[in-house]
Amino acid sequence: MRVALGQVTPTELVRAQVAIEDHALAPDGAWLAYERRSVVAGSYRRHLWRVQTSGGRARRLTSGAVSDTSPAIAPNGRTIAFLRASSDPSAPEDERLAQPWIIDAAGGEPRPLVRLAHGVEGLRWSPDSRGLALLAPAPQARFLVGQQRRRGGGTPAPTARRITRMDFRNDDGYRDRRTHLWLVAARPGARARQLTQGDFDVESPCWSPDGGWIAYVADPGPDAAVNPQTAIFLVASADGGLRELARLRGDLTAPAWSPDGRWIAALGTDIADPPEATQPEVWIIDAETGAARSLSGGLDLPAGVWAGSHLNHTEEVEGPLWLDDTSVVALLSIRGRSIPWRFPIAGHAKPEPLLAPTLRVVATGLQAAGGTITINAQLDRAASEISAVVNVGLQPVTRDGASWQRRFPNPRLEELELYGPAGPIRTWVYSPRAARRKRPATLIDIHGGPTGSWAPGASLDVIALTSAGYRVVRPNIRGSAGFGAAWVDGLGPRWGEVDAAAAVSW
């Protein structure tokens, strides 16, 4: 049933919404597995689906009152690993912790792989498809003092927390345990082995092609809670021996090993104590010496996705990937968009965009395998669908991520340049499809960050407001990423001054 203008309520939108989140591309590039989120009985459910990259009808792989996330396809293409948790908010706490499961790529019944006491946060297949690296909390508690048994049994609760560091919590709550690297064989009932230890967190693991090493990101320094600076480390998968490989003056993150094992691509900043607004670049690192050079420094564009919404959400860090031994692909943000670029690593060959920079798209969830590149593409006003990147354009793969929007009156979308005291302000304007007055009431929506940026996709609040007759204006004022470093640096510490002046100057 289609909802008429002025009848859209937030409740209807929230219940109807669907989002395609993370996906994994098969090694031959012929098919992919993806995670589809929907709302059932007042809570999010996430299930895995499979579809050919050439398009066609998608096939559901999992079902039930669960949240199945982070699909990863084995290098031999036979098995899909993923994380599963209960989607029931009233379920016991241990059932709401994500744990690793596996399912045959052709379908069938999912099987639990291993159960860790505090859940699992991420997983990566080994190159031989015989095991996985897991990101999971270590058993040692950092700040907990004493134990109190909960009434009726269950997990003991701490008597208190003795806080000794500033990083004791984040937006998700208390950080009582460090995240470390574990290894487990890819068979149900196998025991997991903790590979790294220490008072630091491990992020973004990546296997070497021969399986002998795992690159990861960490900051083991004593000042990490006050002045964080991540570097890339290597740990031997056999015995846990480790060494630091590469460090810049700023941060390094999201390593990706080249197929020939000679290089590691990553994102990073090479400015000492970099301000939060510093634009990360795409780097290539010698896997033996750690020598690094930037591939994107001359573009004046930030690497990664700096524009997004709840309709194009993916969990994975948007780092670089290898197309072959000679070139890297990575997402860059540009003028309220994010698109994939190709970076040759040899000589002085210039990087090139793989989509037209004028295309009104936000790309997330970058995948590359078998000569195929796929992205979660939020195009114009629509929610994300997975698309293949072909001949500087998009070839649709899925069709079940944005179809729910047909029930609602989607707004008209315009991209304008408005006057600003420091230069033109790129602005997205969303107007009612059938305005009930010539000049509808207008709402100015300022993004946060402050170095994020507005993208073209209509979010749930924009759909609700325009259906009620309002116009919504989203300006990319001073401080917005993707418009060059000068546009970001002009904001500096003057939050609430130069940005406010730009917002009301037109």
C-alpha cells in the first residue's frame, strides 16, 4: 500500500525500512553474500542472502529471530562464515553476544563454530580456508573490582570499577576488556587460541598470502588513551611472535596485503599529533622494510567514507583493497559523494576515478575479487543497493534494499551552490513532491562531525518532513570533508562561528 502525502509517520517509516549492510564477494567475483536488515516485532533482524553479481533473484540463506552479520566467504568459495546473535531484546545477555557460525555457500543449515565467553567482534578467513582469525575480547578484566552474583544466577556483576585510564568507556558503554586476535579451525567444536595479548586493542587483521603472518593495527603505547597513534604490526600465526612493521607521524589503519605478498596498502596520516580533521591518504608499505609512500596525497581528497546515513550503513572499515599485484582500489570522498578510485603502484601513473565524480552516489562496503568490483551504492534519494562498478557506471546487483521506499512519497532532490562568506556552499535540497504552497517552510539541517558531510541520499527524517510539506536544506558548510583541506581547515577551533555564519549567510 502506498502512503499518501502528509500521512507518513516516523513509526511507519521505521517499521517499513530495509537496509542492505555488509556484503562479501566470492573469490571468482561471480556471486556475493549480503546482510539484509529489516524490522520485525519492534526489533532489527538481519539475515544473509546470496545473489549472482550479474543480477537475478536473490536467495535467502538464513532466517529466524537473529542478527546475522559480517559475512565472509572462504578463499575456496565453499563456506560462508558470519556472526550470529539473538535479535530478541529480552533474550539473555549471553545470547545477544555475537558468535561465529558457518554455512555451506550453496545453502543448508548454519552451524556454530565456537563460543567465546565475551562474544566475537570480527572474523577473517585464512588463505587456505582451514581456519579463521577472530577479533574478540580477552578474558582479563581491566577495571573490575570484586564480584557480586546476580539474583537467580547468571553472569557475575562487578562490585565496582577502579578507573586507571581515560579510555574506560566509549559510545557503546564500558570497555572492560581489550579486543585481541584469536585463531580457530574452521570446524564446529574447535577450540579458539588467543594469539595477541597486552593492554591494547587489536583492529583490522589481514592475513599474508602464505598464511604465515597476520597484519593488524594497534597502539600499545603508554599514552594511547591521551595521544593515540596507531601503527601496523605483524604477528606470526604459528607462535605469536610479533614485530612493528610501519608507523607514520599520525595514524595507520585498515591494512590489506597484496596478492604477491610484497606490499601492504593502508590508510594513514603523516602529520604529528594530527587534528581530527586531518585528511587520511592511501598508502603503500613495503612488507619487509616498512617503508611507506602515499598514493593519494596529491588529490586533496580524504580517503574513506565521510558522508553517510542510516540507509547506507556498513560496519567494516572502508580501507583499500588490491585489484591485482599492480593496483589498489580505495574509496575517496568528493563533494558530498564517495566513489572508488584505482591507484597504480608503479612509476608515475596517475590515480583514476572508477565512477564519474558527478554521479550522485555514496559508495560503501567496497569489495574486489576476480576482476569484479562491488559496492553498496546509495544513489540519489534511494537507500543502498549493491552494484557492480562497470565502465565508469553502476550495474545493479540487488533490488531488495530500496524497494520499500516506493510506498512513500519520496522528495525531489536538487544540488545547488549557495553563497557563502568563504566561497560557494554545495547544498542538497529536498522538496515535497507536490508542494501545498509555493514557498514551503524550510528547515536547515546542519551535519555533525564537524568534518562529516551531507550526501544525496534521503534519510528517514527527510522523507517524513518532506511528506508533511516541509523543504529540507542540507548545506556542506565550512568543515565538511571532501571539498579540499582548506575548506576543512577554515573551521579549525572556531566551531559555532564560521560554520554558523555560513549557515545563515544565504
